[in-house]
Amino acid sequence: TTAMPKAGGDYFFIMRGFGPGVGTVAGILSWFSLSLKSAFAIMGMATFAALIMHLHGLAAGAVLCVLFVGLNLVGVREAARVQVVLVAVLFALLAMYILVGLGQVRSELLIPFAPHGLARIFSTTGFVFVSYGGLLKVASVAEEVRRPGRTIPLGLVLSLVAVTLVYTLAVVVTSGVVESEALNGSLTPLSDGGRAILGRAGYVAMSVGAILAFITTANAGIMAASRYLLALARDRLLPAPLAKINARFQTPHAAILVTGAVIVLSLLLKLEVLVKAASTVLILGYMLACLSVIVLRESGLQNYRPAFRSPVYPWLQIGGIAGLGFALFEMGVEAYLISAGLILAGFLTFWFYGRKRVRGESALLHLVQRLTDRQLVTGSLEDELKEIVHERDQIVLDRFDRLVEQGVVLDLDEAMDLEAFFAVAADHLAPRLDLAPEVLAGMLRRREAESSTLLSPSLAVPHVVVPGEERFDLLMARARRGVRFSADAPEVKTLFLLAGTRDERNFHLRALAAIAQIVQEKGFEQRWLAARNEQGLRDVVLLSSRKRHADLEAPAAALAVKPNGRADT
């Protein structure tokens, strides 16, 4: 997600990993799982409403769903502010419950720990998996998060640790203060635990806490689920109206309304079927996400640059797939049928709608190309990833970036001496500067004779002043077998050649400073030598994290480019 912080989260990178067919299925699975999770939470609130106010459960659930849909239509910031307040109050109540309750836990109620065997614990794992669904789906709103490269990994890790700790301690307290017989048939276990600890006040407090938990789950679920429809529609895999953004509130109103309608219909399902179906589609989605990380990492995509890299790769992903597969076996037939129906619906949607509109390039194709050494890709995915990195890192292209985009790039296969390199470089660069190639080659030789432009045994930055006004150009070269500069530098493989007039002296210095930052960046040489083609070499430079100077504009004449590629100076 930190490599592609876009709406849709795991769907977005599964789509780029496996292509639009699998991406459509993954997006629909993720959307439906979060919708079911929200329906589960709304059903919980409806249960409390029926107990407290004697309302009909389905009617209460429908009203609550309309309220949450309305809140999300108003805007993500407003929904997020409400979410923060509710979560803070919920954690305060749970902290009180745990701190007070731990001192009243009766150890005899916790023994035996697993009266029906460990197999029952594992079978329950899949059933409660939906409880963690909202946390892991925070990636679906990555596009609306500031500094996603830092915020999303930190938020995910902290929330997983916090929620796991709270869940575990709350279960220990509840199981240790409420008799097993009462707990087995209870629809409000935390409230019963609160009554056992603090009497009537504890019952009311934990009932409020349970309602807050359901509210936060439903609110976050609708917020995240609607972004999957938005992402699918943006990729033209679903009808375009689902991608429309409300001009006033800047929210995907059509996607939110469709999500709300599905949640209301989901309230008709049995509770157990609802939870198992939600967990099953979540598990399938996470298995695809783990696989896509492996495919993306192994594809050799140059512009795939996550800000956070998974530790112990690929064993963490392989272990995750194995564990999720084990949990999947414990689901019931009804959950399997619902999941199979969703997968079929996803493939049919792609086959009859998206296939005619999308010809996406995937990391899987890049991986196959890498393994078979066949040309299977066009570079469109690399271009998309480059734009995403620019957006993520808030890179505003400056004059040097535009110079890189328009400049000459050479990818030299043969070994050559310095004289031969200057001749080749002059042949490409001199016409753009309205100079004869032999004149420019002579200037480069004289400049090199005055003082070496060699910066390291593998890097050189030849630069000369040329006659005229408002002229500046760049040539970048990768010499796979090296350019022989001297006995001490027999294989220079990275060369930046600058040529400009005297009135461009200030920009000349800026360009040298930019190159210095680029080549000192960690991993530059490895990326430069691994780039697949000339565009890949440009991207290595364009995606650098150097300091930009967007305020320094080039003269109008220097930015004009003729159809033949020459600068119109």
C-alpha cells in the first residue's frame, strides 16, 4: 500500500499485481466483506435497540444504516472526526473494564482453558476473523491519508497491537467473571461482565461501550467499502457513475449509496451466516494480497518503491497464506456458497463489462517476462507507478526534471575510450545546440584536459560552456561495459554530460547540485545498472528524492521542443 497509496487499498495493488480479471474479483470480495462487517455491526446495534427500546430489529438496523450512510456522504473528515471521538471513549470504557475486572477474575472459571480441544479454538478463528477486517482495510482510504508512507504502516501496527491486546484481556476478564452457562447463551457478554464487576453501573457502561464499538465498526466499514467501488469504477471495471465525486462534499456518493443498500439487504441473513461469509471473503482477499506482494517484489518493476518493506520476506507472506488457508477450511457450506457466488460475479462482471474497456498491464506479466526473457509488456505499469510515487512523495517537477524528460539518453553496450564516447555524445547532442559535432567533441576534450570531470571510478559529469544564449541541454549515458577515462578509472558506467551557455551559469550550478544529490542517494547505482531501457534510466533520475526548485523556471525558448526533438532555442 505504501508503494501505491490509492483508493481501493489491497484491490488496487492486487489489480496491478495480477491484472484486471483477478483485480475485479478481489475488489468485489473486499467491498462485500466490509459491507457484511458493517451489517454485522448494525445488527448488533439493532439487537441492543430491540432490548432497550423494544424496536423491531430489522427496522432499527435499516434506520441506523441510513444514518451512517448520511454521515459518510457529508465527508471523510467529518466521519473520521466522529470516529476518533467514539474510539477514544470506547477505549476508555474498555480500559476501565479490564483494569477493574482483572482483580476480580476467578481462575476456576478459566479452567479448563479449552474444554472442547484445540481444534475448536482453530475453528473459531475463522468465525471471529471479521473482527480484524476493519483494521487491515484501512489501506482502502490510503489516498486520503497524509504522508501514507509513514502513517499507514505505523497506524496498522499500532492498531493491531492495541486491538489484539484489548481483545485478549477483555475475553479473559469476561470469561473469568461470568459463569460459563450464562456466557454461552448471552447476546451481551461484555454487559454481563460489567454487571458482575460493577453492578448496574457496569452493565450500563459496557452496554454503551458495545454500542460504541458497533458504531465505529459500521462507520469505518461503510467509509472503506465505498472506496473499493470507487477504485473499480475508476479503472473502468464497474460503471462510471460509481466513480463520481460529490462536488460539495468531495465524497463518492453513488458508491456510498450502493454500499448502504447492500448492507440493508445483508441484514436479512442469519447472524452466523453473515459473520462466516464476511470472514470467508476477507480471508480470500488477504490470501490474494499476500500473493500479490510476492509477485510485485519478484516482478523486477523498477518503479515499485514501497516506503515500508515487509520484514522476513517472503516467509511472512507464505506463512500468512498457509495460516489463512487453514482458517478457510473451518467455514461452513453456506459461507463457501456465498464466496463462490461473489467470485463468479466478479469474473462475469469483468468478462462482460470490464474486459471490453480495460487492457491493464500487470506485475505478473513483468514476472513472466523476467523468467522467459520475452518482450511482453509496454511499460504502462511503470509509468503509472512513477506517477503514483510523484503524488505520494509530493514531487513537483522542476526545470531539471523537464530537462531529464527531454534530454538525450544513451544505453551503450560496447566498451569504448574517452575519445570515442565524446564523439558519440557530440553526434547526439550537438544538433540540439546548433553546433557541429566535431566542434562540441573538441570542446569536451579540451575541458577534460584542463581538469578531470571524474567524480568516482564509476561516475563522471563532463560539462562545458557553449556559445550563444539561453541554451542548456543534458545527455545521460549508461555504459554497460564501461568508458575508459584513465588507468585509475577504466570502466566508468554512469555519465551525465551538461552543455550550456554563459547566461545559464546559475542553472548549470543547480543541475550539478541536482546530479550530486541523485548519485549520492542510497541504491542509485544498483537501480541505474538494473534499469531495463532508456526510459528506465530516465525514471531512476525522475524518482529521486532530491530537493526540487519549482520556482526556477526555464526561459521560454529553452522549453520549446520541435517535433524532431531539438530544443527550439
